Amino acid sequence: MKKECKNSKKTFHVIFQPSGKRGEVSEGKTIIDASRELGVDIESICGGSKSCGKCKVRVEKGFFSDNGISSHPEHLSPFQDEEGKFIDAEERAEGVRLGCAAQIRGDILIFVPEQSRGERQVVRKGATDRSIILKPAVTLHVVQLSAPTFHDPLGDFDRLKKTLVQNHHLPLSMEIDYPALLKLPAVLRHGNWKVTVATWMRREIIDIKPGKVEDAYGLAVDVGTTTVAAYLCHLVSGKLIATETMMNPQVVYGEDVMSRISYVMAHPDGLEKIHGSIIEGLNGLIQTMTGGIGLSPEDILDLTMVGNTAMHHFLLKINPEYLGLAPFPPALHQSMDVKARDLGLKVHPSAYVHFLPVEAGFVGADNVGVLIAERPHRQRKKVLIIDVGTNGELVLGNNEKLISTSCATGPALEGAHITFGMRAAPGAIERIRIDPETFEVTLKIIGHDVGSTSPKNRAAKGICGSGIIDGVAELFRTGVIDASGRFSKDISSPRFRINEGRPEFVIAWKQETSIEKDITITQQDIRNVQLAKGALYTGAKLMMRRLGIEKVDKVILAGAFGSYIDPKEAMIIGMFPDCDPKQVYAVGNAAGDGARMALLNRDKRREADEIARKVEYLELTIEKEFQKEFLDAMYFPHKKDIFPHLRGIVKDQILNQ
Amino acid sequence: MKKECKNSKKTFHVIFQPSGKRGEVSEGKTIIDASRELGVDIESICGGSKSCGKCKVRVEKGFFSDNGISSHPEHLSPFQDEEGKFIDAEERAEGVRLGCAAQIRGDILIFVPEQSRGERQVVRKGATDRSIILKPAVTLHVVQLSAPTFHDPLGDFDRLKKTLVQNHHLPLSMEIDYPALLKLPAVLRHGNWKVTVATWMRREIIDIKPGKVEDAYGLAVDVGTTTVAAYLCHLVSGKLIATETMMNPQVVYGEDVMSRISYVMAHPDGLEKIHGSIIEGLNGLIQTMTGGIGLSPEDILDLTMVGNTAMHHFLLKINPEYLGLAPFPPALHQSMDVKARDLGLKVHPSAYVHFLPVEAGFVGADNVGVLIAERPHRQRKKVLIIDVGTNGELVLGNNEKLISTSCATGPALEGAHITFGMRAAPGAIERIRIDPETFEVTLKIIGHDVGSTSPKNRAAKGICGSGIIDGVAELFRTGVIDASGRFSKDISSPRFRINEGRPEFVIAWKQETSIEKDITITQQDIRNVQLAKGALYTGAKLMMRRLGIEKVDKVILAGAFGSYIDPKEAMIIGMFPDCDPKQVYAVGNAAGDGARMALLNRDKRREADEIARKVEYLELTIEKEFQKEFLDAMYFPHKKDIFPHLRGIVKDQILNQ
């Protein structure tokens, strides 16, 4: 991969994970230098003087066939004494370096840990304000007992249970979890025989504390392929106490589901690693979330988790091999309760983790989260739910019948694998409008005022998922690209240009950015969007055909950044079939909301199991029309289908109707 | 403790555990020498040439107030190179030495591990032949499934459960234990969709194996204060496959229950150690038992455990502090199921351990074992059950009412704390008959023909529990000792003599023994037996008074060596109130039998919980008459109570009637 540049200095291929940003970097540049050139944010307080230790990164070792590079610690300059102040022996053995000290001397793949990332991702998996009937699985009972005497020498647990049955109407079959039993004798006496008992599903005592306690906490977790969101809730009031997100640490093993499954199959310790990484990540997240508000991880008494089927299997450490082989059956569909301690999660030792059911090989517990949150099975209207993520999941139907499917969209709609793509962090362009006459561009940038694109405001760093949808939709709406996605040759604007033989459109000029470069949308970016939106459209179309539906009444956009997508722009590119724009809306992270609902209301868990059993799965890959439909669906908005609701929005002459 | 002997050589106090054998040993003798002088068997194949490594022992460090000695590794000669061949660094740090190499240079307490003991204990906790209705908690189901297809892509667990519910009538609420879920996908495919499922209590899948499997194993364990017995059973046929016993490794922390509780309370890591030692011991026992017949510990799918309340708490790692404080409530009475993995037991990862219920602070799960085995609650006859061990446990009553109590008997009835006491191993005198005219003695020695006391047969090594009861009973029956336990001064026999001012009776002459010493019963031995039997009698008496019973219809002797006690001899010393000798019988290790029954029949578990709740506990120590009654009960057979059934057996003039 070595190239000779004009200044005759060698360059090497550098890739940063988890962002996937990559490029050629000159020999001798530091990792911090390289990160700036490639638009990767690495924390640095001391300005590169090796004195703050904030810029720790890790070298990934080995040959990466996807990227065609061989990455080794020796491809960096030797470890310096100053680095030793911040990096202990264990970290050093793992390939940790200071970004400001290590110089590039060969091809290298660098992982930037969450804590070294310069700017935190904007919480795009925020919780939606939903009314939830409070009926948590874990409930508190304040119990006053009489002390044992020679005439009443009943054992501690038997004494407690007797009162819980008589005064709190809990069942006689009630059990106590082993760790809770161990602390019982001391707590009863410490509380002078007045204690607060936490029960799970009214059938198992999981905790006991002296005196009257009024606080209990639970955590709802949505494990996405790329992003993990966690919601810390007060189980007594139902209040959302804290929300936190992180990158899924599994991204180092592959950016999408299939590559992670392949990783597990190719490495004997692959499952252990991929499971361990998410558990370790969650433990860190939990530590941060609880610590930030004066709690400890042991205060978490209940957890619910949603995720697609692969994430679900990885979390449980179930071999995902058969998920990747036709007919893709999961190891289990129904919900599962596992003790957090058996999973290695460091929360309360007796806490359970409730995994919501999965629907099929690739329609996971996250989709079930959407269902119990949105309840299409209780409506007569025909609803299409699109959960947009690295893997697209679709549900269609109403109270009569529901079918689901999934399709590989790739990460383009999340801003990855896009030339100037970035996460939804400050500096990301999230809204784009192009004037159809002048082709001038108006931007909305995260962390900046709307429309502030003056050169004085060097704000833009890249384009996030909603921005790229907007950008492509606007290019099409204004005729810069045609229905097949190709740039029109007759556009007369300085923004349209051919760069090294490849056409592109300038979204933000160099002087409007903080990266010293024009931010563009390239032909390849448009192709990636076409592949993603084509897959989603094809899924919806084949489902409609299966149900005999001509038209959907409602489209719900769910998923990590569903709320940030402009429904109209999404329809312009043909992400889904024609629908009244008023009936297209985003529901935020419905998967996470579903997890939160199941955390706060145990009836929702039963409902999830019931609905998961009812949803019929449509396997797209075995549908005969799939290939043909997919090719047609790559067009904007579609090669043949009509979009009456786009009339007046997109010029008639460029709509194929 | 140093003494000057006549040869002016120093001697030191040496104690061997777990036997409790002790004595003065000259400076410079090896541990093996000392063990032979004191009648302790230590394995040695090479004859002391430091070449077999079989005689490993461990020095217990610290000051032992009970024994008044201070024991230190430095009280032995320095570690030799030859020892290093058999003792690794870790063992060395724990104080392990070769018995043939280490010489005594100070007071020392030495623990002889099971594997270094010269002769294995005779299995006195053998299983009794009882008819048990086979209805185990763990059952096998051979299941044939159809493979998933695109038209039937049901998940693996859901597919299995569907068939189990439809064809095997298992409940829809059936769950799967987490480790079993992890192996499920691979096993289903490896078995080509034909598998054998093991379920626990018909409500949880705990194992799955490919193809048709017809073997499943369970282990019933009776954890005594001194001896642990384990019964390996085939759960499908109900057959007893193997029986194994070992010393309870906790003996190093105290010989009786109270001293172990004190140990836990005095040491911050005491509970961890005392729990860890029994778990480690059980793991070793399980390894040995299964390995011996070509099985592995993972083949054990179910376990039941009985033990007194302290053993029960130690097994569960429950703080026993409150057991030792009035009113002595246990942490729990009812039965408890704990995953073996949570206890650290290395068996099948999904196996449960079922702890039978405990009745009260000192009437434990072992007593419940006796109850479900003997079922006094189903009889009209008034039954007295005596479970003889280091701690005596008594139950009295019938189908109308049952009460229980416990008393500290000390280990004398098990042959410990008796001058020539030993475990029931080859060489132990287990039967003693004294001719009332000549005072000549006839012996039965374990491992030798009856009556073979000729000098040619140097068989005897010591006296075990049943032997000491016989010996004391015979001394009383023949008038050698009086009702108060004192030796009669007017006995004219060379066997009766005063040794260093202390009267004793020779049971076996030096030439009949293998220890080069006369084996005697001393005045102190008799006192120890009086304390033990007096406690048992007092317990029975106060229970009878509570129930308003004048006479018991039946006496059942249970416990480790209950079967070996001669009921008539036991009545002669007044171990229990007068009863028709035909109605006094031994039932072997009924506690172990109870554990085995609960292993093989899950209904017995419910029965145990029911009966445990019904038995009323009588706390002896708060009974006003206790002290007075105890003093009277120290007499042979009793100071005041009459024993009509002893007429004709014991000379009338020495019966107080």
C-alpha cells in the first residue's frame, strides 16, 4: 500500500475504528496528526505535549482482509518513556499508545476508545416521553417482623416469608435467591426486624435492606449493532433518571452483523471476545451512569434488553453460527430471564436480565420493543414500521395480521461509509436544502445555529445520517442527479465538479468547515444510499404483496436516528412506498422505549412474548422477485411505482409518472 | 509444655488431627515415628526413605487454646531438598511436610490429610437397603424434532419446548437453564434433531445431549460434623452405584459444631474458609467417586444434602453467628434449591443442590432425613429416634405430635477423646464382652475373626465408638464400675490396675495389640461416656415429660455408627429410657438414607418440608429441670429411673431398683 507522493515522502494507509475513517498519511506523522487529517476526533488537552494522557488509542494487530492492510505495533515508532506515565504494562501489552507520541511508520488500524473520543455523540437514542403504566417486575415491600424468641424460634427466611404471605399477599411458593439468603440474617438484625424486601415477579426475593427503603433502580438497554443506549429508571416512581449511549465495542470485530458472525466462526475464542466486549462495555457504561448520580451498580435491581437477533445472541454468548445459515433459526424466540451474575454483568448480584423475545433470525428483540411501544396489533390501520439501523427491520400489518422482515442496509444511512460521513456529533451537517434555481445550499449543523454557513462560522466537519438522506434527496429534487442516481452533465454550478475523474457536489466550502476541505457528496456516496434505501423499499414492497396491500396508511420511522430523518426527504429518495406525508412520523428510539416499557411494566413482557409469536416472518432472500424488485427500487424514488404524494414537491418531469 | 524425661531428653506435645490423638514425643523423632507411638496411621510405602511422598502431612499454625499448645512450622526440622520432590511451593507455603523427613523440635499440631491416612475408614455410613418409589427430580426425555425450514423457522428452544409440551406433557411454562441454552443449538444439530433432555422438577431443562441417552446420575450427601458420606445413584434405575466417605475437612477448624461457629466468629475469613474446605472436600470426593467408575463430575445432574443446622449453614456459606446465640434461629428452615455452580461445586453446571429443611437451630436436615426415612408421623406407636453423632439429635412422638431436641454429646461415642479411641477402621475393637466371674475379655476387632485374641494375632489398635459403649456397659454389668461410674476397689483381676494414680481396666494386653501397649479404658474415658449418654438420656426424659409420656414403645438408633451399637449394651449404660430390647433397633445412616430418598423421589422433598414444619422444637437449655436431670442421668443406667427390661441382664443388686 506504500505510495510515492510528489514530495517523495512515503505514505501509509491508516484506518480509525470505530468510525471507519481511513486515508493515506505521510510517514512520521503522529496518530493525532493523522486523526485530524482524516476527520477523526481524538481527545487532547495538552496539545500534544505528552502530558495529559487523554489521547490513548489502541493498535489492532493482524491482517485485515476487508481493508487489505496488515497492522502491527511495529508500524509505529517505539514506545517512549513519557507514554509509560499514562499506560501501564497491561495496556501496553494490548497495544495502547498515546496518539501524540506514536508516529506512523506503516499501514495501521487504530481503535479509538470511547473515553479518548473528542466529542461525545449526541444522544440520538434518547427516550421518548411515553405514558407507561407502572407495574415493574421488581417491587419493594417494607416489612415489620417480630424478633424470634424461644417460644417462636422460626427461622429468618421462614419468618420473613410468613409475614410477606400474610400481610403483603405474596405467594407461599415464594423463593429467595441465594445471595439474598446469605445477607438475610445480618440485615434483619441490623434493621431491628424492620426491613425492605425487593421481589422479582412477585415470586423471588432478590434483595433485602434494613429499615424502610423507597428507591429501586432498573436499567433498560437497547443494544444496536453500532450504538448502545441505556436508560436508568427509578422503579418506584417510573422516572427516567439518566440516559447514556456508547458505541457498541464489538465494532472492532466487524461493522455489521454478518461480519461479526463471520468473526466468531473464524476464531476459536471469537464468541468469548465478542460477548466479553459488550459485557465489559456495559459494565463501564453502568459504572459511569450510576456513579454520575451517586449510585452504585449494585443499586440496579432489574434489567431489560433489546437488540437484533445477533446482538441478542452475542449478549447471551450463544453461538450465532446457525443464524448465518439458512433457514436462519435463532437459538430461541421467547423471552429469557438470566441472572446478571451468570452473564458477568456487574449490577446487583441477584438482578435478572430480561431479554425480550426475538421474532426471527434477523428480526430481533429491538423490533419487539417497537411493537409493544407502537402496538400495530391493536390498530385497524395498515402500519409500516421501519426501524432504520445498520440492519433494517420492517413490520407491516394491523390487528388482523402482522408480518416482518429484515434487510441489510449497510451503515450508509447512519453516516458511515460515506466520504464525509460522521456520527451525529457536533459539527455534523444534519439538514441540507438546495435551491432548485441557484443550487445554493443551506445547512443545519449540530451544535450551531440554523443557517449559519457564513465563512466566519467554520462549523461543518462532516455529514451525519439524516444529512446524507437530505443531501441525496435534494440533489434529486433539484435535478442535480437523475432517477438512476447519476449526476446530470448539464448542471451549471461551481458546486458540481469532476474530481480526479469522479463527479461530486460540494455541500460546504472549505472555508465553511473546520477540516480545511470542501465537504462533498460523491457518486459513490449516492450509490451507497441507493443500496440502503433500495433494500428497505424492496422489503416493504414484498411484504405489501404478501399481505395483498396496495397502500400503507401509516409509516413509522423508528431506530437510532429515525426521529432526525425528514419524512418528506426520505420519501423523495423512495425509502418507502408512497404515503400521505402527514401519516409519516418518527417515534424516536422505539426499541429502547419498548425495553423501558418492559422494565417498568411486567405485563408488557407477556405482551411482547404473545406478539412475537404472532408476527410472521418473511424471508426476503428466498422471494423470487427480490432481485428484480431490488434493481427497480434503487431508482429515485422508484423505477416504476408512482408517488402521488410527491407531486408538487418534486418536479413532475423528473418523477416517472 | 516441655518436660524433662528420665533419659534427660526433651519431649514435646504432639497432636494429630483429625483423629485428635495426642501425647508426648521425644525431640528429634520424625512425624512418622510420633504417629506410630500415638497410634495414628500415616501412609508410607518406601519405609521412611523419603522416596514415595505418601506421608505428606500439614503443620497447623497458631496457638490452640483448647489444647494449650503453640504450633509453628519452626517446631520441625528445616525443609529438606528431598521433600521438594513431592511438595510444591504452594503446598510448602501451607506447611506441608513429609512425615518421614520432618523431625519434632517443639509442640506441634499436625493434620493428616485423607490421602495420607494409612487405612481407610470402614464405611459406617453405608446405605441401608430400603425400598424407594422411583420418582426423581431429574428425569430424561428422548425427543425427536423436525429440522427447521424456511416455512417452519421456529427457534431451537421454542421448537424443543413445543415437542416436550405436545408429546411429553411437560408444562408450557418450562424454562431452560442458561448453560443448557448455550449448548442447545450445537447439540440439536449434532444429534440430527434427536436429543435427550434432562429436566428438573418437570419445570426446567438442565441438560441436553445428542441422541438417546439412558443414564443420569445423582448424589445424596450426608455431611456430618465428623464424617461425610456420599451416595452416587443412577437416577433412571434408582440403583446405588457407589458409596464413599471422608472425614469432614472442617475438623481442622474445630471438632464440634460450637468450636467451628466460634472459629467463624473470631476470624474475618473464617466463613469463607470453613465453607471452602467442605466444598473443596466434596469436589475431591466427587472426583474420586465418579472417576472410579469411568464417569466425570459433570455426569451428576442432581444433588441432595442433609446435615445438622451448622453443617447446613456452612455448606451454604451462611453466617452461623445467630445459630450460636439464643434463641438459636436458623437462617432458614425450609428446603432450599441452589445451583451447584453458585456454591462452587464442580458437577454438571446446571445441577441443583437440594438442601433438605432444618427443624431448628440444632436439629438439622440430617434429622429430617431420618424422619422421611422412618416416618414416625405415620405411626401410632410412640417412637424415640436417637441420631448419635458428635451432636445428638432426638425426636419423640407419633402421628399425633412430634417434638425434637438436640444435645451436645461430644465425640466420645464416636471413639474420639477416649484414651485408646480410634475411628471404625481395621484394628478397632468394636465388640467387648467381659466374663462376670473371671473378668476375662472377649473382643471383636474390625478386619479380624471374632474371638481371635490369641497373642499370635496382634490385631487390636484401639477402641471405636461401639466398642467403648460395650466396654463401659460390660464394666458396669460385671460390677467393675459402680452406678456412679467409679471403679470398685474390690475387683481382683490383673486387668484392673492403678496407672500413675489413675485406675484403668485392660481391654487388650500388649501382646494382643499392634501398638506395643496395653489397650485400656480409663476413669476419664468412663466420665466422657457418662457426659455423652447423660445428655442423650436427659433430652429423651424432658421430651417425654413434655409429651406426658411414661414409656416409649420403640427406640430407633440412627447415625453414623448407630447400626454398630449393641442396643442392649446401650440400654445398660442408660443411653435412653427403659424399653423392650426387641423394640430397640438400629437403622443405619438414616440421615443419608433420607437424602437418598429425596434424591430418588421428589415427593419425599415435599414430605420433608411438611414434617419439618410440624415438628416442635424443645430447647433443653432453657428447661428448668435440665441441670438436675442431667446429674441423675450421668449414673448407670440412671440414678432414680427404673429399667425393668434390664432385670436378668444386669445383676439386681447393682440396679437401683
